[in-house]
Amino acid sequence: MSDFTHQLNCRKRKLKNDNEDEQISDSKSTSNDDSTMILDSTYAPRQPPPSISTDAARAVWPSEPSPKRPRVDTHNLQSFKNHRRSATRTPSSPLTPWRSFKSRPDPHCTAIDCSPLPVHPPVDLSSPHIPAMHPLINRQTLKELDLDSILRNPQLRHDLLFDAGLQFRPTSGRRKRDLSDKYWSAIAQELQTGCTCVSFDLQWKPHDLLCVCAQGPIPQVPSLTYCSPLRALTLRMPSRIRPLLTEFLQVLLFVIQPLTSICGTYANPATLQTQIEQHAAQAAHLRSLFDPELIQQELQHELFDPSGLFIVIGQTLKSHCAPMRDRLVDAMVEAAKTCAPGCGGSKADAVKAVRVCLDILELMKLDIANHQLQTLRPFLIETAGQYELKAFKARKGAGASLDLTRKWIRTAYHHLMSSSHPIPLLLPHPSHPSNTITLNYRQLPQTQQIYLSVLKALTDLVFEPPCGPSPTPVPHSHSSQRDRMSKSSIPYLPLYPETTYLDGARLLVLSGEAADATAMYMFLLLFRQLAFSDPDPNSCGDPGSKVVVTDAQLASLKKEIRDISSGHLGHCFTQVKGDADGERWAKVREDIVLQIAMRAKEARSSSTPLSSYPRTQNPETGSDPQPQSRVFASAPDERILKLAERWSDTNMRPNSPLGTLLRKRIRDVVFNQVVALTFPSASSRDSGMGANTSLGKSLNLKSLAPSSALSSGMEPLADEIRLLSERLSRLAHIHLGVYLPLYEQEEFSMSVFSDLESCS
């Protein structure tokens, strides 16, 4: 290894002469070129978009205003003929990646007459068709995994309360894969041919490559050229080799020194001094071997051998990463070894080694972040309430308006005050394990009224969302893994109360589940009506026979409805005229109604369900000899089918009277179960509700009522109601643990409960 280091260091003697050649080459290429597009260099590098999850709400908090992307002034751009000149390349020029490469003009762009550039959309360097200037795994994206970023991320700390096993994972998706593949393809193309061009038509759609490298050295800023015969634009980008080498080194040093961001702020440096010195020595050794400027010059002269360098990198990574990553490290080193002289490797193998190394560095950073997250979880849970309330006040600012929150709680408060029915605490409940009790809302202390008002408000918010139920809810925190999320990507719903800004995605998910339960309730009601209706005189059933619908039949029908819909049944309450999803839902609804009518006829005629008919198979072909006869036997009557279709057209739509009635029934049942799960016991109420609210404490799920306590007709929905109540109770428990002190403040409570005495 010392010989290899000596060989690399000896090559640095070339730097002085090569730098002089660069200055001469740069002075020759500083002439005014009308084809060069002058852009602010700060906008040329494009960082990859952060991964987020919250895709669910289709909205995010307004981030900091970003400057507009530069628009290219192309009115002075001319065609290829004005810029044709012989390419003078210096072998040692840093702008020429490979000495042996000789750029040639594209044959389509020879002898072109000058013509003005036609009108076209402005250049957008963030277009997915333009390869990025930096790798997608870079210092900026990995800084989101720093301990300081984790501790200052309100959304992450809030999600940790819902999922104890929450972990980071690499961002995935088709868009990221496409962007990454385009970037590394551009790197391989530049290494092999020296070309950094990308071509488009006048609408900025991809076009066959029209290389313009014959115009001169690779520019320092993006340049745009127009090919009039083919009506195509060619954008020539700066070299990506040097930014890649610099970013690669910085990411490598950043990952192998994880203690630099911890010491002095969250730990005593003296306790970690030995490890810090060891990491610093490794970083210094890598800097001595990894010289981006020297490597770039060796690439120009085709002298760079990455095998020795990657052997050292592999040894360093193995001393830091988990044993499960050793196989990836070995694959990276083997790919680099093939690029040694005489081993038959190609430039594509070298690109693969760099790409794999960056992937390993991202995984290592994720492992470190996950370990820190699990180690600090008790501390994060203990301080969650104070931190979230402090972050909320800092985000809203001093004296910020909470009008939506006040109106939200006031509406629930007036509803409870005007209700003549007491609130039941379902059996068994911790405070009264042997008796059924009720709560008289008017006689409760104000603190308990605030508590119940928030529970009622959250339940109403789920069943009657301001923006309508979500047709495509996306799970947000119910999985044990999640993509990285920055503070700027916190989901935000503008019509929702201000204090629910961290639960926007969860509320959309719960609203979607509530809409699905309501739609299922309506479909099961349709089935009961068809099954118990008077049969047609011409039907095969006995008019005097008694129809019996079993729980097994209802469970089987629920499964069939879900299989047919293959999506969210609640979409019927949000469909818009002319919407493509609405048309698809109409077809799905027809299929569901047909299935319900068929099953209703089976139940009404007391015949065996279609799925349980004995199948007689042909011993030779293995097929059913009479499939059509069995299907026709259970086919619904045309009269019943038309009746069912009219019923669905009338009721399975937004704001239908029947849909509203059934949704309120489910809402009241869910609210009662949320109260039984969340409302504190008598001892807790006596000692103070706000002080003893533990965000990390699990709920007493035994407080839920059995399915027999549900209203008539909702028994088949017991599982859906129980799951929805548990999730909503968990959300309410955490929400009150954070914001109950705010709601109990005199200024806030007086504005919400000002008419307490008059109403009581």
C-alpha cells in the first residue's frame, strides 16, 4: 500500500505543468461566443428532490421562496454554420476527459443555412430529461439524516410516537431510478466519448442526439444551439466529472466521521476522543490518496487505475459499516479491480464501482441514523409534548391566529351542549369495571368538557373532512419504515385546524377508511333489502319460505365487494362529473350491484351459494361440463337488477340523504368507542388530566364494546369500526397530550367556552 501511495504522490509533480497548460487553453477559449448561454452558476447544479411521503394530502407547508430558474436568452443564438470552426484541443486540458477522443460534428448539421431561432419554451434545467450535474446521493441529501436534523424535525418526532419501530429507508420509486440512470449514463457517455450534449425538439421533448462537441471545449455554463434542418435544440452541459469526484470525496469523509456532528452538542467530546482521532486519521489518509484534480488529469491521459484506491476505500468502509454490508463492499472492490491494466475492464466498470460505493455510503448513513433514532427514542417520547408545542408556537409565530382551531372545537362543544343524550362509557371501563355509566356533559368540569370536545371534534373531522373524504388515502405512519422527510415537506391541509398540521396525512387516511366503511354499510344494506324483499311470482323460490342471512354470507360478500372494487369504496362520495376516476368507479359500482343482486337471489331462493356448488369435472379435460347452467341458475332477475341499479344511482353519491344518515350512525358509534378508549379513569381525572397524560402509554383496547353492542345492521362492520376507533383514539391521545395545555389557557378557553354558564 505504501508503494501505491508513493506512486500517486509522485504523479502530483505533473500538476504544475498541467496547470500551466490549462491556463493557456482557457485563455484561448475565452473569446465571445454568441452560442453560449450565460446562466448563474448557482442554478446549474441541480439537487434531487427530497423524498416524502406525505403524497397523501397532495399539499405541503409553504417552503422558503426559491428564486426562479434562469430563463435562457436565445434571441441572439444562431445556427450551426456561424459557429463551425476547427476544434483545437490540448491533450492536457481539463475540459477534455479522454485524450484519444476526437469529437466530430453530427452529419445532420453540416452546411446549414443561418435562420433565426423559433419561439420555444424557456430552458428548464430541472427537467427530468436533462441529467443532473451532481449525483443524487450527495452531502445535502445525507444531511437530513444527521442527529441534529432528526432532533429538529417535528414530523419525524411526531411519527415516532405512532410507530415504535420507525426506521429510515432509502428513497425508492420510478422517478428516482430514472433520474439516477440518466445521470450515470451521462457520466459513462462523457468518459467514453467526451460528449455532454442532450437534444430536444422545440417543445423540449427528447430528440435523437445531435452532438455539437466540434464547436470547442466543454463549456463552463450550459450552452444552447439550434439545428434548423431538423428543428431541434442541443443543450451542451458543463463537465460532470470534476463535480462527481469532489462530491464523492466529501460524501465519503462525511459518512466515516459520524461523531463530528454529535460532539460538543449532544455528548462530551472527552468520552469519544479516541474514536474521533481514529476517524480523523482515516479521513486524512483518504485525502492523501483521493486527489480529485490529479484523478481528473489522469483520466485525461488514460492513466487512472481505480483498483488501488478502491481497495483502501473498501477497507475503510468495512471498519465502519455493519457486517451485512460487507458483500456490497466486496462487489464494489471487485468491479474496481477489473479496471486495472490488463484485466479487461471498461470505463463502465469504473462508473459501476463509484455508483455502488455511493449506494453503500447512503446505506451506512441510514444505519447510523436508525441506530441513533432507536437509542434516543425514550428521550424523544418524554420530551415530545413540550417540543411539539414549542415547535408549533415557533412555526405560527407570536400572536398567530388560531381561528380554525377555535371554530373547530367550538362547533363540537355546542353540539355536545345541545345534545339531550348522555355520553355512554362502554363496558368494561377502567373507572367502573362492573357498571354501565354515562357522562352528563353539562355537569362536567371545564377541563373535562374541553377533553371531550376535542374527542368529538376529531371524530367529526374524520367523518366530515373540510375537503371531502380522501378517495386514495396513502398510509403514512402505520408501516415500520419510511422514506426520508425534510421539514419543508410536512403535509398541510389549509382548511384543517392549525393544531393538526402534523397529522394531515393520518386524518386523510382515517377519512378514507370512514368513507369506505360507510360505502360498505350501504352495500350490505342493499343486499339485505334485496334478500328480504318480496320475490317475483315467476321466481323459483317459495314465497312462504323464510330468508336467512348468515354472518358467513355477509363476510363472504364483503370480501367479494373488496375484490371487485380493488380500491377505495369511498370514492363514490367524492366523484366529480367528467372525472376519469368517476367513470371507472361507475363501472365498478355496476359490477358490485350485479354481484349483490346475484347473492340476494341465492339467499332469497334458499339455494346453495354459487361458490359452494359441487363441480363435476371431465376426467379427460379437467373442465366443468355445465358451467353456464350453474351461472344462469343464480343470475339475478332483470327487475331486481334494475331496482338495485336505481337504488345505487340515487344513494351512492355525494351528500345523499341515506349516505349522510348511515355515516352519522357510524360516527356516533366510533365516538363512543373513542371516549371509552381515551377518556381518563376516575383516578386520573381527580389528579389532573393534563399532567398525567403519557404520550408513550398504550391504550386499553379492552374498553371497546363487543359487536353485540353495535346498532342493528352494523354487526358485519365490527372489525372496521374497531380498527378505526383504535387508530383515532391513538391520534386523539397524542394530540391531547401535546395541545391540552394550550386549550386550557384562559385566553383560548374563554374564546371557545364563553357561553358555558348560559348554556348550563
